[in-house]
Amino acid sequence: MTDPANPDPFPIEGGCTCRAVRYGMATAPLFVHCCHCRWCQRESGSAFALNAMIEADRVQLLEGQTERVATPSASGKGQAIVRCGRCRVALWSHYAGSGDAVSFVRVGTLDDPDLLPPDIHIFTMSKQPWVLLPPGTPAVAEYYRRSEHWPAASIDRFKALKA
């Protein structure tokens, strides 16, 4: 849980189920997606995937061995999922659009996933009907324009990354 005396909890850590892999996130993510597309539902085995987008160089492998698994994606461009080499839990992904520059960290693998609630719900057109979206959190039927939802500081970080 967050410490009221320290509103910035970063760096934070996470890892896989078997505890062989540990990783750290050096800073807050750019943005957190809760994706309700059918593809994410299939991959997660749940109603959605919760991913924290962050510059890849801000995610450090602290211990253990990971493996990259190339998988198809709904875009047709594929993604690379970084998994624990032992228990195979998905830790983060790299999608074709951002390549290796951005990691999509699986929030559920963090030691304290409560620190990163979604900034937006995406692809809600295919969300499970029993999932109730919280009031006050943006939700879009498909994807969105970064300029309309991201904080200015995250947009600046993303521009610097792409430069």
C-alpha cells in the first residue's frame, strides 16, 4: 500500500509466481491501460489485461532468467512477451507499434499492484457485460488519442523516447 509520508513510491518491484524472476520499475509509468479486447481476454484468461506502459530502460531485471516469446496479436504485427524462464508467467510485453522502446508491464506481477490503477479502459466495446467500470475513469470503445488522455509529462517523455 502507498505510504502517505511518501507519495512517490518509486522505484517499485515485481516478479513471477515462482519468485525466480524479480524486476524493478524505476519510475511511474507513462500510462496504465485496462484493455478489454477479446485478444487480451484470451491471453490473460480473464476479463481484461492491465498494462503499465513505461520506457523499457526504466524496467530492470534484478534477478533470474527471462525468455521472449513471439506471439500473434490482433493488429497482425505480433508482440514479444517476456516471461519467467521457469514458471512462464508473463511479466511484460513489447508491441510492434513501440518495439523494444516501451514495455507493457503486467500490473498484476507487481508486489503492490494497487499502486497502478488504470488511467483508462480501452476496447470496452468487447468488455464482459458483468464488468462494471468505475465512474471517473475514462473509458473508450476502442483505442484513443494520446493527446486527449495522457498527462503532459507523459507525452513529453514519449516524444523524447521516439526522438
